[in-house]
Amino acid sequence: MELRVENNKIYAPILGKWINLTPEEKLKQQFILRLINHYGYSLEQLGQDVVIKDRYKADIGIWRNKSEKKKNKIPSIIIAAQCKAEHITINAEDYLIGYNFASSVKADFFIATNLKETKIFYIKDEPLDRKLERLQDIPKAQLITEDAQIRKFISESKTFTRDQFTALLSKCHNIIRNNDKLSPEAAFDEISKILFMKIMYERKSDQDLIFSKDKFKTDEKAYEENIRPSLKASGSPLFDKEYMQYLFDKTKEEFKNDELFEELDRIRIRQRSFEMIVEELESFNLSNTSDDIKGIAFEEFLGRTFRGELGQFFTPRTIVDYMVDILDPKEDELICDPCCGSGGFLIKAFEYVRDKVESDIQSKIKNIQSTYYDSSFEKLPKAQKTKIENKVNSLKLQLFEEFNLKNKKGRLHNLSHKCIFGTDANPRMARTAKMNMIMHGDGHGGVHHHDGLLNVNGIFDGRFDVILTNPPFGSRVNKTLKITLSDIPNEEKIRYYEYRYGSQYRQTVVKQLQDWANYDNGHSKSRGKALLDIFDVGAWSGLTEVLFMERCLNLLKPGGRMGIVLPEGVLNNSALQKIREYIEGKAKLINITSIPQDVFIASGATVKPSLLFLKKFSEEELVTYKKITEDTTKEIKDKYQPKLDELKAAFKKEEKKVKESKSAKELRELKKKYTEDVKQIEVLIAAEIKPLIKERFDYPIPVIEVEKAGISSTGAPCENELVDVAVEFRAYRKKAHLWDEPKKEVQYPVNEEGNITRLQLIDGNIVSEPEIFYEAYAH
């Protein structure tokens, strides 16, 4: 059975008639078709807008059989459909009334659904109370006919906790280790492929909720009977592939532009192993599980798999949350992590901004409702009420297009495709970051496999508002490492990224790499500029954490802000004093947070870390700093100039005498002494200039030390003082105006045709013309 929509009407098969198209009605009919097509329910056992005991109207009711429906018994399953936009999670308050009623009338199941997700609950009948118990999937029609079958289904379909998911992933890992003898890293790659295939399947709202072994076998049979013979007849080389590889090839093809997989990549485990893993995972709905549980469990599994070899790629979640809270990224700001590892910072930043957008849209919907459903609404004639309701529904549908990731003008599409960027030099981590971000709701398109110290694609100097990163510690860049022609993108990529980012891409990325790759080192040496030489701090240190400090500052726009995890030695080691002075000449320190070493021990780190937050000088601050530096330098040099003149005069006088005596040795010693005397004065000058500049360019630097940061040395949760610190810092930085925070606002005026338009304001000033940002539902 298919969804039927015509002339702003939608067909309701249960009611047997055409009704007005509204967001809620469309959601209801889509869900009803899913129940019929994929769960085996018949129209005779389904009801729409079911009034139960004259007190509650269920959007959809399901009876065990048509006989119980005819007898007007209580439905076994009560469904509440709320038309919130895609990506908006169902909260407890959204289904509380429906659940309370379903519980009071002793229904077996309660289901809450919206455009993003479906939550299924079994109403547990206990002596003192009836409680919700979350399930993974909707029971099939044949399973609700008898109590015994219901009990069996419930025991197999309970939701997983984070620990259970982590344990399950480990079990899958062991299946591969035992059956296929792959290394832990290679086994992880295979599990990632299967997880990715499972996520993609379970995101399709018109299918069964779970990617199961039975579903795989059914589709495999159809492939062997229908698709494979046609491939063979057409001479396609694909006909020689079993369904498992064919399915993976389709996944690769669908995401070819994202470079998730190598062209020749394939499933590298036996089909039996593949089916065993699919079967293990089939009771676990990845799409129906909260991002928090899924994401944390996935990262814990990553940590267990790669601890030691790749431990540096994982930043503890409490640290990630704190750093994002401190920098408070906003909608339309460009965010980057040049050492993104598994993508923790990028995922958190994406979710942080997405939540703000969702909250704003929800408030706008409430405004629309309060405008049209005013105090006079209930007194209006029914026809006028219906007209107003249709108008409100139309406006809501238009607003919901802001959440449609396929709508290139939508706010979520903008966030997902234009604002999140990352790169990692490790290919497995770059791919894992992409997969991890897709699990969490997208934003993966800006993640690349590349050396984070070099410009690539959309990641280039002066482009970002926010940088969040945890660079590798302790490694050194070899002095002989050069930029070569292989670092330059091919012409196809150049054209594509120039189209996306404009002429600045060719100038800032391509030309720069070409100049460096062709750099003439002279003396018959091979061409290519040394990587260390493209950084100012490379003259003093080859440490990766030091190079990434300068790299991150270069990536920022003037006034941009950054948070970086560093070994504490960078902040207090005397050997790195020049590095600190260099950084202080480019940016303001806005927060230094010292955290216990325990936090990173579970990730394999052995040094005490600190979190450093900086704000790159704005253009005005840079001018001010340069003037203070120039004026102070001149003042102190002028102070010591008479002494230098005196030294020089004395030297010239003695030099003349020595030259007359023609003693070369005496002349060398005289010049040496003069040079040393001048150098001593220059040291005095520098020693006076530095503190004076600091005094004249003075500002407070909050230094915070916490003893508990949410994770113990064993990796177990503990008290987290960072939560309160973040709250206090937010109030402090707003009061101190640490960075510019123009008030950005999005308004949605209704135009003369009765359609919503989008208008953007900054500090109350309109900065964009009213625009239509959708195609569907415009009337």
C-alpha cells in the first residue's frame, strides 16, 4: 500500500476517505502504512483517532485482532504521533499524557513517534504501579495475539544501555577475531562497515525498524533470483559478487563523494561472520537509540580497541563538553579540528549548535500558534477555525523545512554541510570520524584524511571562528620532511573546491602548496620546502603540539577563538619561553584550566594536561599591540642608545690604535669584546621591553585548577567540577566582553501570498532580504 497525496489532500485508508493534508496527518498515514506493509497489521485491526473511554483520543490504535476492535475493547497498542521536525528528539513531556492514559486503561504497549524517531514502550504491569519499559522494535502483528508471544518479544527487544552496547560491540569483535583471525584494528574496520550499513538501513522510515539477519537473508534470496541473473545477462562484473559484497558496494556508491571507503574496499570477513554480527546487532536499533548512548559506547569501544597505539585520538567526553561550552559556538560560525581523531569535538560542536537551532525553531512555532490561536479562537465558527488550523499547519510545514537536510537553503543543511571541518593524518581515524558524525546526525562532509599542518580543501588560513583540538603530544616533525608535489590536489579536486570556496581556495591552498613543493633549496638538493620552515615557531621547536598552536592561530579569523589540550610543560617549561611569547603576541589568553592527569590515563596518556583557551587578536587589537610594542621598543632602545654610542666610540678609538700596531690577534679580541658588550646591552633591552609590553597590554587571565573532571584514573565516572566552572565562566566572559557577540536573530515574517519567509538580523539591523527557503507546502 502506498501513500496517496493529491491537491493538498491525503488518503486515510483506515477511514476510507480523503482528508486535509497536515503535518500530523501525513505522519499518521506514513506510520499506518509502515504498520501494514512491514509489520503485517490489517486495516481491520487498526483504528485512527480512536476515542477511548470518552477521555482520550489515540492517534492510532492497534487491536490484537479485528474481533476485539469490533467489540470496542481497549487497543493493545496505543500510538501518539507528534509532528515535530526531523532531528528533534522525543522528550518525556511529549508523550506523558498518552502514556498515562495507556497505562490507566491497561494497554500492552505505548508508541510515540515523530519525524525523527519512534520510541516503543511496554507497559509493565507491576503490583504497585505500571511502568514504562523501553523496547527496540514494534511487535509484528502475529506476536500480539497471545500473552506468551508478547512476553517472549519483550524479553528479546529491551533497549540497550551504554554498557550493554559496548559489551555487544566487543562480542562482535571477538567473533571476527575467532573466525577470521584479523588484527584488532582490522576487525574494527569490518565492524564499522557493518554498523554503517545498519545505520543507513535503519534510518529509512518506510522500512522495518531493525536490520536483521532474516531481512538480510530475504533480500539475499531476491538478489540471487532477480538481480544477479540480470547482472550476468548484461555482462556486468558485479554478477560474480555475493549479496553481502553487493550490498556493501551499494553503500560505497551511495557515499562515494564522502570518501568513506576505498574504491576497492570490500567486506573482508566470511559471510558466516557477517551474518553472526548482523544477528547479534539485530536486537539493537541504532537509529532508535539516543546519540548519547550510541556515541559514548562507540567511543568506549574505540578506546578499548586502540588503547596504546591510538589512545591519543580520543579526548574524554567531559573535556570535550567543557571546551565546547567555554567557546560557545554559534550558528553560522565555522568550526574546525585539524587533529580530529574520532571526531569528538566536531560531534559535540555540531550537536551544540543544532540544539540551539532546534530550540529557536520550536519557539517560532509556539509564536505562530499563540498568534493564530488567541483568546478569541474558541469563539469562532467551526469553518473559520478549520481555516485557521489549516493555515497554522501550512506555516508549520514550511518551517519544518529548516530541518530537512536535503533542503540546501535550510538551517540544518547549512550547519551540516558548510560549518563543520576536520582533518586527521591517520586514515582509519579520518574515516571513523566521518562514520561517528553520521551516527550523530551528520556534519561529516568537511572531514578529510590529510596532514593537519597543511591547508586542504575547505581548511585554510584565516577561515574559522572556532578551533577545538587535542593535538598529538611529544612527537617531533623531522627537519628533513618536505612538502612535495604529492601534497597538491589534482585538477578535478581543485575545480570542485574552487567552486565551493571561491578563488581564495586556489590562492590560499593550491598556489601556496605549489610554491612550497617547488621551493628551490639550492646546491643540487631536492625541491620542496621543509615543513618546519613554513612555521615561525619551527625555528625553535619541532614538537607537534607547538606547531599545532601556531597552525590553529593561522586557521582562525581575526577575533576567532580556540581551545587546545596541551601538556602542562608547554605552559611552564623554560625551554619553551619563546613559544609562549610568540603566542602572546598573536592572541589573548582567555582561560587556562588545569585538569588532573587521571582524566587522560584511561586513554593511555602519561603527561599532565592543561586546557588552553585563546582569542586571536582582532584587527584593532593587533594594531594596538603592534603600536605598544613599537613604542615600548623605541623607548627602551632610546634609553640605552647613549650607552651603545659610548661603547661604539670607545671601540672605534681602540680599533684605530690596534690597526696602527698591525696586530690581527688584538683586533679580533677587540671586536669579540665589543660584540659581547653590545649583546649584553641588547639582552638588558629585551629584558626590559617584555615585561613593559605585558604591563601596557595588560588583561586578566583566569587560571582554574580542578581536582575532579568527571573521569577517574580507571575510566570510571566521578564528580565533575568542570560543569560549574563552565557556568561561572560564561557569566564572567559576558561581563568582561571577552569576545564580540553580535546579537543574531532569525525572523519568519509571512508575505503577501501567505507564505513564511526568512529574515536575518544582526544587532537589530536587517542583513538579508526576505527569502523563501523551501519548495514544498508553499500555498
